[in-house]
Amino acid sequence: MTGTNGKSTTTTLLAHVLAEAGREVAAGGNLGTAALDMADLGPQGRYVLELSSYQLELIRSPRFKAGVLLNITPDHLGRHGGMGGYVAAKRGLFDHLAPGGTAVVGVDDDYCELMADELAAKGIKVVRISAEQTLAEGVSAADGILRADGVPVTDLRAVARLPGRHNWQNACAAFALARADGIADDAIVRGLESYPGLAHRQELVGTIRGVTYINDSKATNADATEKALACYQNIHWILGGQAKEGGINSLVHYFDRIKHAYLIGEAAEDFAQVLEGRVPHTQCGSLLMAVTKAAATAEPGDVVLLSPACASWDQFKSFEHRGDVFRQLVEAQR
């Protein structure tokens, strides 16, 4: 599977659904174990691979039973010589479909919608997915209700570890792929409902004295943080680190969701200027101080959200390290 956003969640989600349904499965590729290092599962095994645009340019021989393209937004344009090259690299996934294979394509952006039409015109079986519109044919969840060919299947809004519209798209993709593998709808739903989530990506750390703690350390830019801010209200937002181009200016329309912001790292001063007069905020310096202050201030029903909108290198070894420290600090609040 590929796409600009959502690949890792969809990869692990599908692998979980398949395993819960009794399939022998391994997941990896661009996520975790390299494809060539995976154990031999035999002819009945299922390999779920996350593939980047770089990897798609290099593969030659694989044949896939099904493939998914979640979405396309500008990324890695220097590597691919512009948007046309990037789209072509993503399109290459479907050159490796086995005869009779299924192409699952998100149709919520113009690039993918056009690609779905082109693939269908070539006689390839295409299943369209959408989190923005209800599809009469395909899998969709525009209002949080997952529908197959327009018929309601389950309410994704009740699945705590798949919050937000972006995760509804991921769920649609996993549902379509699992269906293509012959798994019954009710078994797929059980897998979606029991998915434990992906570490550092809106990871539900826990609820302590009525306050929910979310680890979204993987959000290293404003686009990623936007997806988290869209999911919650009454937010105590921990942000900062090494800022990316554009900072947090694009997030202004979510500021009314934020009760207080706690600033850390190199970007703290610049971010404070953006927040001034809009969001109450505190200069904390360290993640330890931010979690301590947020835990002391938050009330039952509030959300303490680590979604830094920054790289981690100024204070941590990686975004994983940052998220692990956050998790430890939250556990210390119990």
C-alpha cells in the first residue's frame, strides 16, 4: 500500500484485521521489517507492505493480490522532478497487480480520482474509498459511518483508536482490502474495533482522573498536527521542537479548540508570537515541565495532546524517543 499520508496506520490496521480473522500475516516494508527480511509464511501467508514512492521506483518483480493508494499531496518533489513524477511513482504500484487483482483507490483528491478512472478504463477491478463523500459503489465513511456500496456496516466514531476523518479513510482502505481477501464483513468489523493503534500516532496513552492523554509525537509538521487538533475539544496542547517551514500559522482556525498551550524546544518563542492574544500559553522549556503543568491544569473531560508540529532533534533522539518520554511522564501522573 502507498499514499502520502496514512500508510503506516493502514498497514498495521490491515495486518491486525487479517490476523484476527485467522490469516497468517506479516507486515513491513517501509514500516518495520524490510520486505526481504520477512519470514517465509508459505503459500497461505499474507504480506502487508507499506511502500514509499522511492521503493515503488525500484521494485520490478513482485505481483500483488491487491494494492491501495490512499491519497496524494505534494511530497518528495525534488526527488521525483515535480508533481508529475511523484504521481507516476505512486501509480507504479498498480503495474504490479496480479491478474484479477484489486486496486483500492482513495478518491478524495483529484490525482487519485483521475487515477481510479484510468485504471477502471483499462479493465482493472477498482474499489473506490472516501472519507469525504458517501459512495454508491465502494467503501466510504463521510459521516463516520462505514458504508459498503452505500449500506451501513459500522460506526467508526465509536472506535477510540481510529479518531478523525483521516483514520476513517484508513479504515475504509483496510475494510476494502480485507474484503478482497474474502474476509466476512463482521470479522473485519471485529478487527477494526480491536485495533490497538500505532505508537506515536494519536496513541491513546490513557485516561487519568478524567483527563485523556494522547501521544501524537509523530506529528512533526503542521499538516500532521492539524489532523489531531481536528479530532478533539478542550485541548491542552504540548508543542514545539525544531520547527518546519511555515511553523503553525496554518493551524489558526483550530485555536478555539485549545484551552491552553505548553511550549517546548527551539520553536517556543516563535510559536508564542503566533499564539499571543489567541491562545493562553506557557513557556515550559522541557517536556517534563509541560506534562507536569498540563496535568495540574486539565480538568475531567479535557485532553492533553502531545502533537508538537516540529522535529524532535533539539531535545530528543527521535520522535519515537520523544513519545516514549511522554508516555513515561504520563504514567508517572497515576
